[in-house]
Amino acid sequence: MEYLEKKVLEALEEAYPEPIKGEALAQKLKVSRQSIVKMIAILRSRGKKIIATPKGYVLDKGEKFEEIIAVKHNEDEMEEEISIIINEECVLLNVIVEHPVYGEIKGNLDIRTKADLTKFLTKMKSFGAKPLLTLSDGVHLHTIRCNKREKIEKVKRLLKQRGFLLE
């Protein structure tokens, strides 16, 4: 394994489970951002599981459980829905809606903490952006990831109690 590849893996391991931006990796290792992109591609081609998220690269150690859930709620209930997910230490990876013209539209979110949620909501407000759920009368999908299957089941139970979960 090349020196730079080893250093990239070490940096990802050190940051785990948090993502690290490519630019931050580049600065830390004193190389260009493009070198990091190349190294990530090489590492992936060699079987290393590295996920690109909106917040940077993160190792996928395979110890997590993922599930796609179908939900429905209005724009005003979005914060409550996301809070239910992250309060159980799960990650809200994305939102997916079905559009009559464009088909499936997917937005990567990677919301892990209350701070992430606040930042997301602030950004939505500052840009005057509408959530994707407004394109589908509130019906949408989320991929959620947790470190235990029981946590996913609890999230689903709480969302169902609140009337958000579609079954």
C-alpha cells in the first residue's frame, strides 16, 4: 500500500465515526484535494468501504443496520420527525420522493445530531428552500442507519405512534 493511501485510511480511522471533508484531509496530509479524490477512488477499487456524504468521507465498517422507511407528514412536522430519528442515535441518510415527471428524486442529508438538524433547518430557511416532501403531498422515503436493529424498530414504533409512518 502506498504511503498516501495508508495516511488517508489512518485519517479516516481517526475521524470515525464522523465524516472528514476532502479538503480537510488534503490540508492534513499536505496534498491537493484532487490527490485525495484519487486516493479515495483507489482505496474503493481495492475493496475499502468509504462513503462520500455531504459532510465528507467516512469509513463504512459494516456494523450498522440500514432500512428505508416510508413516511408522510407536512412541512411543519419535519423537525419533529427528524428528531425522533436522531434521538435514537440513528443517522438520517437521505430523503427520496417520487415525482410525476422526474421520477425518483433523492437528497443526501446525513443528519446525525441536533446540531446537524439545526444547521439543516437554518440553511433551508436562509435559502427559502422547500423540503422535497412538498413535491409529493408529504409522502417520502428515508434511509436511516443505526448501530442496532432494535433502534430502527424503536424509531419506526415512535414514528407510527406519531402518525408519520406509512405501512
